[in-house]
Amino acid sequence: MTAKVPPKSSGGLTRSQVMARVKSTDTAPEMTVRRALHAAGLRYRLHLKNLPGRPDVVLSSRRVALFVHGCFWHSHAGCRRARMPSTRQDYWGPKLARNQERDFTNEHALRNAGWNVLVVWECQTKDAEIMHRTVQSIFELPIQNALRSRKHRCGSSR
Ligand SMILES: [Zn+2]
């Protein structure tokens, strides 16, 4: 496996090339999100296997599970990148529906366990304004006490 980040545009890829990318973890959209979080001073962990759906980014201190979803694979509603292929629709239809169902189940399980679930769509990672708003929305969430006392205590009482 190479660590190369694929080129920004996926327009030139064949379907099988796109498919080969689906399981990869360090995709360009993911890297964009991580960079934005890092630049804002937020610390995170990646791909926590013990959480439903294995969220791409986890910010434990704000109890945020963040997914960076490919528009095609996760059927971004109304997005041109999520257009159904013109061939083999009997294959893609059920496959994409299953993905969507899995996303729904995972997000539901995470929310039930007290997580704030954020989804950043692939197409949104190209929009600086949306990225900015996403990062800001994380700052508006309360810091979890247990972690705050351990990590961010400046004026400690002892
Ligand atoms: Zn999209």
C-alpha cells in the first residue's frame, strides 16, 4: 500500500478505481478535515474501532464522533457526486441503500451512547466556509469534565 493521497478530482477514475478507494482511510477529504481541526487547536483520534461505524475522527473531550462521508458511497442527498451510475443499477441500488442503512444504524447507536455525531460530506471539504462552521460547531459543544480536569487545567487548585 502506498501512502499517496489521491488527486483531488475523482472525475477521471473508473468505477473500479473509485471502488478501490472506498476502504482507504487517509483520503484527501479526510485529510482536509483533520487539517482544519488541527489548525483550530482541536485534538483528536482516528478510526476508533470500538465505536459503531468506526468514526473517521473522534474528539473525546467534546464527545464528538465525526464521519467524513464520500458523497457517492453514502448517497449525499441532492449532491451531483451522488448520482446513481447509469449501468448496473440493480447492483448499485441495493448496495448504496445498505450503506445508508448502516450509516443510520451507526449514528443512532452513537447518539444513544451520548456521542455528538457530525457528518462532513466530501463535497463540503472543498468549501472553506462550511469547514469553518463545522469546526466552530465543535467548539460550541461542552467539554467533558473528566477529560478537562486531566488535560486542560491551567489554574489548578492544588
Ligand atoms: Zn456531496
